[in-house]
Amino acid sequence: MTLRRGDSFKEMGDSPLQVCEFDAGLWLNAGPGRIPHHHVHVIDYCRRFGVALQPFIFASRANLVHSGSLGNGRTMQVREVLYGLQGHVAELLDKCTQRGALDLPVSGQDIEKLHEMLVQFGDLTKIETAGKPATWSYKNQSGRAGFEFPPGVAQPGKPLSPMALDDILRSNVWNDWIFRDAEIYWQTSLLEPVSGMDNFFKGFLRQPLARQSGTIEGLIRYGAKATGIDVRTDKVAVLYDDGGFERVLEADYCVSTIPMPIFKRMKTNLPPAFMVAAANLPIMPAGKVGWQAERFWETQAQIYGGISWTSDTIDQIWYPSHDYLSRKGVLTGGYIRGKEAIEFNGRPIAERLHIAREQGEKLHPGFAKYVEHGLAIGWERMEFQQGGWANEDDPRFLANAEVLSKPQGRFHMAGDHITLWSGWQEGAVLAALHAVTAIDRQTRLGAGR
């Protein structure tokens, strides 16, 4: 989940062993990377278990967007295109109000208030021509969208000339990127555990046991690979491989969070309909690229956190939200999902890193000379994951998730993959609560009912 200096991992197949060579103190969240403010169960978990949180900057107007649909693959700051689009739309709507072209009746006083709002919303400039009524137009006069050169000593800055509306529309950067922080998933505040996401589960592991000495970590059998599940009337037997030896663990109840691409191939005596649902639950492939680098994004582009976007395969570059002004930091140099992830993650490690360098160069000239110690992680190629998350946007998701969420005697499925928060730790916590609540109900009514 979190990679630090000396950590190693290997994808399935003939991929080479990758060893993290980051400087001491640097880390990459190779899996989950952020917690939205409305994920109240996860945040309460962190509060209860002493997991310190810090801000995760999702969006900065200094972040960059690169679109192959604009010019020769132009790169620009988010502020230029976002405020440009906002200004043009405000200008068009204001013209409608002044001409009485609105479909709905608006009183004179409300029209004036609407006009005042549009002037502020769109950063409109009053245009006065002798003998004609004044008009309002988007000129980026305030510099909201950026400057060709900034204000200086006894010298006003020169605002950028506004992008044309048709250029903005043709760029397609409005289609998800520049508005993404308006979605509830991404609205601030976003959070992350201090020093890495693995501190999330470490907080749980160090909790003391209620009925005996020791901690929760002492109950875990590391290196044990579950191979089968046998649900009986009074017990559940879990078969597992322990260093090449087949063993059996019997328990009163079983809660499984095994990822569905692995679970669907396991030997079980669960009902056929249940295993069909497991096989049919749609899974999103995904992967990341990580780099250590000199903090060129701060010194050259004045970027402090947030995400830059590109129409190329890598899709995103995440900048660290901590340790500003230090010498080095770790970039998430690509976050790829869907069909693109299958194609990208199927390439050799060296080729993936080469592609990520080249495409990062389009966002940041000189990118390739600054980044080092690259890592590429294909989630569907990791033995104990074999996928990203359940794709709740797929029409097949809901019916299969509903089947999987129902107890099968003493067996209970948990994990984010059966929730509408799939891919989020909030979903995992909600599913766990759902399972233990069902077990509590079974023990009160009589086991297995």
C-alpha cells in the first residue's frame, strides 16, 4: 500500500523485482491515496485508533492541463482555462439578461442582481463606447486567469489575453478535469494519513486485545494464502497454504474481504448463484507510476499540491501535499484506469517508466531529467489484489453486489467491492460494519439463521 526505501514487490509473471530506492523519509501511496471529508466512518476510525491526518490538496489553480485537442498539445494552468470558460459563459448569459432574452420572467431588481453576480463570477470588464449603452465583456483584466508578467515595483502586471471560447471547448479539458473538484468525492477537505496510507491499518494493528494480552497484530497469520472455504452448519473451515503446507482453520464465522478476482476462483461450497455473482462483479483495472524527484514543480511552476491532468495515457500527476520547500519529494507520475490500464500495465516495467517520463515532459519541460527511482504498479498484476475496484458504474454491478452482500449461513462477504463506495476505504469500513452487525443478529437469533 505504501512504498518506502528498501521495500520490494513483484508483479505476477516474469516481471522483475522492483525495489524502492527513495531517500529515507519519502514514500509513495501505491494504492489508496486520499480520504474525502464526508467519509465519516474512516475519519472516526482514524480518530479512535490514533491515526494522524493531514490535508491532501486535490485541486490548485496552478495545476496544469495538457490536451492533445488544443493546438499542438498545449499545456496551460488550470486557472487560464477554468476562469476563461467561466468568463465567456458569464458574458453570454449577461448579454441574454440585457436583451430580455431569458425564458423565465425575472424582475428588474433581480435582473440587476443577476448582472452584478455575473460581473463578479466571470470577472467581466465594462466596455463604454460613446453614444452606445455600456456592455460587459471577459478580458481577464484582473489577471484571475494568469499574467504574461506579474505586477512589480511601480509596474502593473500584464494579464494574459483570454483564450477564445471555441479553443476552450475544443480542448475538452472541461470534460471532467477542471470541474472535478466540484464532485462530492473530491470537494475539500481531502485528507491523508501523515507519513503514508499504511498508517491507516497500522493504527488498527496496534490496538490491545480485550480478552487477552497482546495486540490485534498478534492474531494475524502472515504468509498464509487462503485456498478454500467450507461453510458448515456450526463452523466455517478455511483452507490455506502455509509455506507449502495445506492447513485448515475452523471458526464460528468467516468474514471474507478477499478481492473478487481471487475469490471467484476459490474452491468453496457456497451456493452456485453466489459464486456466479462473484465471477460477474465487474472489476476496474488500474495502476500507478511513482517517482522521486527534485521539487521542480514548486520552484518552476509554483505548484504546491494538487493534480495536473493530461489527455495522454498517464492521465494525472499528483504532487505531494506535505514537506513544502524541502529538496525532494515523491510524485504519483501516472494513475491509469480502465482499458488504458490493461494495455499500459501489460507493458514491461522499463517501457511503462519510459512512457511516463515522455508524457510527463509534455506537462513539465525537463521532467525526465528531474525524476528518478521510478516504480510502476499494475494493480491487476499484483498476486493478492489482481484488480483495482468493483466498477459501480457498470450496469452489472448492483445486482451482483446485492447477492454478495447477503450472509451465506456463517459466511459473510465484506470489502468495498460490495458497496457503492467501491475503491474507497469508507466502503470497506461500511461493509465490515454490515458484516459484524449481521453476525451479531445471527448470534442473537441462533447461529446460521
